[in-house]
Amino acid sequence: MNTSVMDVDSSDEARARPRVNGGLLAQHQGACVCLLGRVVSCPSPTCLLLEASDSVQHLVQLDRGCSENFDMDMYNKAVQICNKFSQAYYTKP
């Protein structure tokens, strides 16, 4: 489990962000990214333990809710494709 805390930023939602899985997150330190995952636990009302599409766990600070119906395997495949063919996907403002 990654013990660093990530803030969830809901401001400027129209800005494009690279989609990452747990293993790719370290390559984007300090940047805004899109990391989706499954909630493993909620250690406090304002944070949760998130398991990314590649099963890497991260502690996340939340400022809004999330959806229950999401295909993690399909999302992980999309992240891998977006990073493999990054020139074809707009990921930076």
C-alpha cells in the first residue's frame, strides 16, 4: 500500500488529465491525474483506502462521492492503451 496522501481536486474539472493506474502514479508526482479505483476501506470520514485498477492501494482524501457501477478491468485496459499511445490522446492542457 502506498502511504502517501493524495488530495482529490474538484476545481477546474474541464482540464484534461492523464489517466493512470497505481503503478503509473509515481511518474506524475505533483501533477493532476485521473486515478480510479475500488474503495477498500474508509479509515476516516474524509479519506479512504483506494485500490487502483492494477491492484496497487493508495490513501486518498475525498471531497465528493463516487459511482458504484464501474468496470475496473476495462478501465485498466484503457489506461494502458492511453499511456502506450499517448500521442493519440490529449492529456495535457
